[in-house]
Amino acid sequence: MAANANLSPFSSSSTISKNSSFPLNSLPKPFFSLFPKALPNSSSFHSHKSQLTISCKNPISDLFSTNRTDPKDEIVSSFSDDDDKPREECGVVGIFGDPEASRLCYLALHALQHRGQEGAGIVAVNNHVLQSVTGVGLVSEVFNESKLDQLPGEMAIGHVRYSTAGSSMLKNVQPFVAGYRFGSVGVAHNGNLVNYRALRAMLEDNGSIFNTSSDTEVVLHLIAISKSRPFFLRIVDACEKLEGAYSMVFVTGDKLVAVRDPFGFRPLVMGRRSNGAVVFASETCALDLIEAKYEREVYPGEVLVVDKTDGVQSLCLMPHPEPKQCIFEHIYFALPNSVVFGLSVYESRRAFGEILATVAPVDGDVVIAVPDSGVVAALGYAAKAGVPFQQGLIRSHYVGRTFIEPSQKIRDLGVKLKLLPVRGVLEGKRVVVVDDSIVRGTTSLKIVRLIKEAGAKEVHMRIASPPMIGSCYYGVDTPSSEELISNKMSVEEIRQLIGCDSLAFLPFDSLKKMLGTDSPKFCYACFSGNYPVMPSEVKAKGVGDSMHDGLNGPLHSVDGGRVNGPREKEIDRLHQQTKI
């Protein structure tokens, strides 16, 4: 894929403050707590639990006043993606103090590739000049040796992005670079702002010109019009106007800044390499790859400023409520070898499977997983149930979306293009299939069909998450609530639709009980419909050009040929009932 290397312009007609600057270290000492160059060693990620509260006796917001708005835009119609799984929006990384910063950033983005596969970018700082390379495609497609040679310097930030395909994709690839009166700033953002449209309308009314359709660009405009000094206070000023989820890394000519929203919806961790280089990343798996030692999370509501003069300095963005971290990071998004929100993702998923085996046992001959995200939960289920785990479905990792549309029969072959059944494992067996979630139900329907066609005697679906009834507004691309099958059907109706012999979800109460004292710190809006930050705007899907394939697409695109006669009529009845 082609990539570009340039200094991206940023336009705004707003006036910049002429207030005199003051040095970072002149701020009152209670606002800062300098971290030592090496924090106490954590013997095991599995046992580590970060402290998710920090003192806000002297919040940084006390340094200056802001006029917060409470806009309520009209609800706009939402659209949904063709995929039948939630999609993480992106992953971010930031590195300060290493002569190979851009190359380390490149490697860290490889580790975060699962968080976004349709765009990638790096901004590096050399002699106070910000240089960027961004492109559409995987990290390995966007970058090569010559591109990385264009990114010298000891400081860099990077981003991997998920979005729908389309002609406007490239201009929305981050990190964004903006030039304004006092210099340049680059930003990479993971999350979603629920008041984006209101903020953009306000800025456009004041003369700002937008180059992208990304909510992240709003942050750059807010920084540009802020009258606060020094620069990091502009970031704080901007963040105080934001509502929703944001884990962001910024670079200027001499500073790296990491910020996390007061609820801590999306993850962001800090580590350090043996040479003292400071690293921020969405997941600890990125730290592991570049041999950076995990130190701690960036706390909800915290700003971390890194420069050569003062090292790493911490301050509180604003007093924050109880954290509401995304539970789906542990269910689906994060890699199993990561530690997210202080908890091992592997151990969480294994526990989900064990709970399912306890609360929803079934007589089976073999346990299989829907790869790859269902594997660890399936291992937990098999161990607890005493039923052998085997690899009954093989996923091809060389197939993306299949852009074929000639007939339903051809589209259905897309299932076998992505998932291949192992007949020797499945034939004549009572099969327990463990998956991480059911969204629209289309994927589950096709997987059950595939397994039965391979000769399975019975198929029992076990889902390692509660039923999803609410859409996410905090950085996860999910369908609207009206399209979520669990919001329209009972468990029994879903079972009938997808054609399995039994179906059970992870009970919501059991999930919270497993998390113990950490339970109140998680966001469960997709399972409960209770939103920590009420969205005043409904998500709008970006314009895309993807077609349905064998695993993805609406239910009405799936024929009823799996079972003859009454079964087809039942599927048709449920289609009409749910209007999906």
C-alpha cells in the first residue's frame, strides 16, 4: 500500500493566546509526582493489580477556568458494519528517549495489529521537527526500510486504525499532525467522543476548517484555540471539553504527553526500556515485543508529561469518578498475553470458560473453539468439564474480506474460505462450541451449519460473555441496539435461529462475581444498557464499500437450506419478527 510522508497542515481561523509562557517546573509541586527511573519490580503480570485512583486534591483544572458546554444534538440515524463481531477502533504507542524510536514504534504497532488492520502511521520528532508517514493497510504494507529512514529521532508516536474501507480512508489515518502559531503537535487517539458533532459544529461556527471526518481532529482544534500556557495545559484545556473515551498520546518538538479520560474506558499502559526510554502503549503485549518493562497503567483522568528536563511527571487532569473500563477488552479485543486494567486477559478468559462449564454443563464428546478469540475460554470450559479440547475449526489467517457477490451459494463458500472444519474431530460427536460473543447471529448460524455438515451429531453453543443488548459509544464499532440479536430475541429464539441443540451465555451476575472487588470498575453498557456517560449523539458509520462474504452479512442473506421444510419456515418467521 502506498504511504505518504509529510507535515500535515492544520487550519483554524481562531485566535491564539498571546499570554506569556511559564516553565513546566514552575507549577506548584503538589501537582507533580515524579516517577523514579525504575519502579519496583512486578514479579508477575498475573498477580499485578494497578491502583486505579490517584489523588485529585489539587486537580490541574484548578489552574485555569473552562467553559464547559452541555450540548444535546438531535439523534441521527446509525448504520452498522457488515461484520458480525465488535471491532476495536485502534491502538496507540508512544516512545521517548530512544535513538531507534520509530523502529521500535513500528515493532510495537505489529504487536497491536489486532486492534486495527486498515491503516497505520508513525510520527517521529527530530530536531524539534515532526515528520509523519501514514498509509492504508497493515503495518507491514505501510512501512519499509526507506519509510522508516524518513523518521529519525528519539521520540515517536504510532497508531493502527480500524475503519470501514472507502476512498476517504487515507486522510483519516492517524497520527494527525497539526501546525499552529506556537509549533506543531501530533496526536494518536484510541476511543470515541460522544459529543464530537456538537464540538465540531461549535468550532466550524467559529471559522475552523476540518480536513477529516475523524473525531480526533476536534482535539487538535481545541488545542489551537486554547489560551492556556504552557503547551501541556492546552491539552488539558482541550480534554476538559471532551466527553466519552480517549486514551491519547501527543508529541511536540520536545515533549511526549499521554492522557486517559476520567473513566478510563480504553486501556493505556506505561513501561520503560533498559536504556531509560519511556514507552506508552494500548496493551502490554507491545511492551513485551520491544523489551520494555511494564511499570503501571496511565491512571484514569491522568496526564503524563515526558521531557528531557523533568523526566516523567504526573498530574491529575480532573477529579474523576469510579473507573468504567471496557469489559470487552478482556472478552475479545486484547491479546491473551496482555495485562489489561491490571488483570491477565488469559486468566480472565479461562475463568469465563470455567464458569460456563459450571453453570451450563452439557454432555459432550469434544470441546472446540471458534478461533481465535474463543480458544482460551474453550480451554477453561474443557478443563472444568473434563471433556477433551480439540481443534475442530481451522482458521485461515491469509484471508481478509471476500468481495464476491455473484450468488448466495458462492457467498456461503466464504465460510469454508475462512474456517475449515476438521471432520475427524467432529464426525459423529456431540460437539461443544465455545465462542466469545454473539452479535447479529449470522456468524453463529453459519458455523453451526458448517459443523453439522462435517458430521457432528449434536452442536452445543457456549458463549463466553453475557447477551449483548446495547451498542458501544466509547471506541468500539458495534451495530445499533436494534440490530443486536439478543436485544430482539430470547435465548431460545436465538437457539432456534442458529440451529444448535443448546445455547447458553455467560451469566451477567457470574461475570461480575468473578471480577470480585474489581467489578464496579468496569463498563457493562453493552450488556446492561446503562451508560456511564450518556451519549447525546448516535454513532454514524463511515462510508464503506465492503460486500457480504461467507461469515459476514445480514440474516436475510442467509438461506435456509441447512434443514428442510419446517425449519426454513421458522427462520423466515424469526426474520420477519426481528426485521433484521
